[in-house]
Amino acid sequence: MPKNKRAAYRTGYLNYFGKKIRKKRIKQEDLLRFGKSMSTEAQAMDSKNYQLFFVKDLADFPDGTLFELENQLYSHAQISKAANEKRQEIADWEYETKGYLLPDRGDGAQAILAEEKVIVCAPFSQNFSPLKGRIQITKTTTKSLRFPDAPAPSNVPVGILTRNQVSVFQNIHFQRLLIELNSEPFEIEQISVLNKVKGLETECYYAPNPKKENGKWIISCEFSHIMFGFYEVQVQFTNGWYYSIDLIKHFPEEVKEKYPFSDQFSAISGQRAVFTPIPEIGFDVSKYDLSNHSNAVMSTNELGFSDELLNDAMELSIEWGENYRKPIYERLHKKYPEINAETAEKIQKHCREAESYIYALGERELNSEISEADIVPLAQRKYPWVKAKHWYRLKNIAMFYARK
């Protein structure tokens, strides 16, 4: 699509077919109503507290490097996966060593950042262009979508992604990741950019097309507009494998000018971080008094079903064509025989609530209450079990009807 058409579509004056249209309010018969006020949801989009920190006395980063981290203390035991299959007792020091969670210590692995190694960055008013951020590639590998924690075999069809296959192209206008494919290009389903601090999908590019340059197949990922932080880029193939690229997009060097003056500021602007133990294998929560902590660890859904089942139900619920808006029981029962009609109806109702929620967000964007970029993150916060591919499809439908 030409640049002028792309820009026009973003502002709502072109539909998918390039035909000129104008904005108007969403009709009630076009979209379902969720029936709840949305103002509280926007405020609760991110209940976690984040803070800018300068780091010091670290081997992998120079003093004055600025990071945005969660303002929450964790123990080493919570991230070390120290418990083995026999669930032997974890050493006391792993419980006692607390600090801020650093998603990437420079090699793709997370670490605990001790309190004495951070200095709070005082608020500043400058707006830095994302193009000024230097990208540091920290780790590359190939993973399975079904078993992402298992190492990929050497004969994986898409090949093992190595560090020298990933580069950054940058000028005054663009900043892009260039990823060299190992062989004849397999079909790529999407490229997802995940924020590792906030646990959100920041960007998603569907069905990107590789290009052949100097005899090599190259896929690009636009990073010009993505803000500073810790990210994982996933190049997902349709055969169940994906390239995983861990990177850090650093704040501009100018922010280091504030570093010498930061030690005069006290611990945290707002609320000081607290330590909240998280229940997990090998972590003895009974050792801690949780009575003063109200941050409950929520499951991804409240229905007692797996996320996979719910996403299969969602796919059936939003299916178009001859099954549009029809009950999903018979189709769902074929894959999940244990599901009866009453349960299927309950699941479909939950799916339609999620669908209605993102449609209502589309209307809020039309009313300039939120931006288009806020829609999917807001929806993910409300219904974290829904896969991103469903959210982006529903967002496109919502925007289409909003600007019909």
C-alpha cells in the first residue's frame, strides 16, 4: 500500500479496499454492548508500578545506564528455578537475596538487581525520539511454539538462528531489525514484539514477506516507533517454530547527564517497592507473612479450563460464514468430548464478553478517549487468556465498523 494510503487508513479515511470513507459513531446493531463502564478498566490497564532506575557497579552495563523496571522486589529463588525434580530444599540465601527484576542482564537471561546497585532517576520532561535508542542484541535462538523451554534440535526445519544472522539497519528515518533466514523461506505467520517488563505484546506484523538480497532471504521488523526497554522479537513460522531474538533498546546517551545528580533523590517516587513472595514449585510461601500484602496472583481465566480450550472456543465463536453467531457446542465437542452443551454455552458467553469488550474499546477510540495503540493492551489486561491473533483480528473488525 502506498505511504499516503497507509497514513490515510490510520486516520480512518480509507477502508481495507482503499475506498474513501468517513468516521461516524458505531451503531448498536453493528457491535455488541458490554454493558459496563469502561473508565475504571483504562485506569486498571496496568496495576503494576514501574520506575526509571540508573544502574551502577554492573559488569555488563556502564554506570548511568537507564532502565525502566517494575518497582517490585523479588527473591533470587523466584527466578532461579532452583527446585529440582525431587523438590529439594532451596538454599536460604536464595530466599534472602532480594532486588529488582532485570529481564536481561546482557545475555538474554534475567537476574536480580540488588537495591544498592540502582539509583532512582528523577522525573524529567524531555521527550526522546525512539529513533535515538540504540538496539543491543543479547540472544538469538530457535524455539518451538508448543515447547518454548525445550532446546530446538540441530535439524529443526527453519534452522537454528545465530547472532550473526541478526543486524540493525538505522538512518535518520528508520530503525529496523534485519533477520537472515537459514534456507528457502518457510511461510511466516507473524512477527511479534513482546515487552518483557510489562508482559505485553507491543507490536505485531502479520504475514510479512521475505526479500532476497545478495542471494540471502531477509525479513525485516520495523522498530522506529518502539520505545526504550527490554523486548523479545518472535518470528513465528506456520510450521510451529519461531526465531527468538532478545534485545534491549537503550535510552539515548543524553540521559546519562542526569546520572551524577540522581543520588540526591530518595528511594522511590511515589511508593517504595515491597517484597511479595509468589507461590511456585519449590517456593515455601508459608515462611512469609502475607497478611500485609494484597497483590494476589491471578490465574489467566476464572472458568477452570485451559487457555488452549478457551482459545479454540474463541476461534469458533468469532468464526464468520455459515457458522456466524451460531452455538459452538457441536464443533467444540468434537475436539473436547468432555464438554457438554451447558458448559459450551457458558464458555461461549465468556468469549462473547471478551469480543464485546474490544468492540467497546473501538468505540472509545472513535471518541478519542483512548488511542488505537491502547486497544489490544487494554483487552489483554482484561482477558489475558486470549491469544494476540484473536485480539488483532477483532481490533481490525472494531476499527472497520467504527469508521464505516
